[in-house]
Amino acid sequence: MTTPVTACILIIGNEILSGRTQDINLNHIATTLGEWGIAVREARVIPDVAQVIIDAIKSTRSQFDYIFTTGGIGPTHDDITAECVARAFDVDLIQDQTIAERIQQRPAPEEIMESRLLMARVPKGATLIDNPTGGPQGFVMHNVYVMAGIPRIMQGMLSTLAGQLKTGPVVKSRSIRAYLGESEISKTLGAIQAQFLELDIGSYPFAHEQRYGTTLVIRGIDQAAIENAAQAIMAAVSAAGQTPEDLGPGQ
């Protein structure tokens, strides 16, 4: 059996927890990693509190193949992610000359430049993640990938990692729409799940064109098992008196 490659995402920022900023990074990272064959198994939203960040990195880095963080690497007082990663790995925080030179290409008054150069700090021993937007780079410390919180910049950084990471089997999905309430099919669906333990089968209620129903989603790496489970689900929907709608893969 192929061993999955797993990831955890740490979204760092008080602005996310307060609701002031709506996070869209989780969706992009999880979707992209899934397409690469890396399964996101956990995600956390944590505040700009040093000990919380340090503890989160320490507790997750040995549980997952990869940790991806977003946020907290800017030039302000609450951008403490780089410092916290250094403390989590018990190494010094240093100024990276490559990042510093990139920052210094944009002239600024001394006080402003001093603040900007805070973005050049990385843990000693880290390597850089390129930033195609031209701004300061992110960095990697062992299996911890530290990226910007601004979605456009984060997406650029993540794109540069394509083909560089260890990957596993890509999880496929198949969706079936049924105009049945979850309770009307839950028992049968549970029996089908018991037949296909290698798959994840979920049910999600919806309202569509003034009708209510349930979307049944099958996820797994075995295409034959997905097809067999789909046939069993469609037969169950038909037996319940409704016509199933096969939405196909990736829906």
C-alpha cells in the first residue's frame, strides 16, 4: 500500500481570528498540495503569540511530512513568525544577505529601510523560497515552509515549490447528487462506507433550484473502488425513489 505524504497548515495572524481579514490561503494551499499528491490532514489558525507559534511548530513538525505557515513575516512588531521558527529549532535568527539585497534595491529613508530589513531575518540554516512578485523571499527550515500571508504573494511562493516536494498518490473524488435528505440515506450510506474502508464517503446537504438534497462525495486513491462505490450509491438513491445525478470527478 502506498504511504501518503501529509501536511499541516498553520495560518498565523490575529487579524484572521478577529474576523477582520478573511483567510483564502487554506483553500489554495490544500487544493494545490492535493493536486501534487500531498494530503492536508490538519489546519490551525493561531494568534501572533510567540509561545503558541513555537508550540504549534514543535507539536506538528514530527507528525506530518510538511508544515506550511502563512503570515507573520512582514516588517511590523507583530510579525514574529521567523523568530518563533528559530526558537522552535533552537537556532539563531540571522539576516539573510540575499533577502537584504533584494529589499535594498528599493531605496527608502533609513528608518523605513530598517523596518523593511526585518523581513530579511531567517533562522540560521534556513534555505529560501523564491518570491516571483519580487518582494522578500520566504524560507524553509527542515520540513517547515514559511510563506507570506498576502494571498497573491503566498500563491507565487507556493508555485515555485512545484516538483520539489516528496509526493504520494493523488486523491481522486467523485460526486453524486441526490434529492434526498441525509437522514433518508444515512443508514445505507453507512453500510456502503463499511464495504469500502479505503475510501472516504461524505454527505453534504444543499439547496438547488428550490429543491433540497444531499451531495454524496467519494474520495480515495483507488479509481476502481471509487467507481464501485459510486455504482452502489446510485443504486441506493434509485432504491429510495429518486434519480441520482452523477456529477463526475472533482465536483
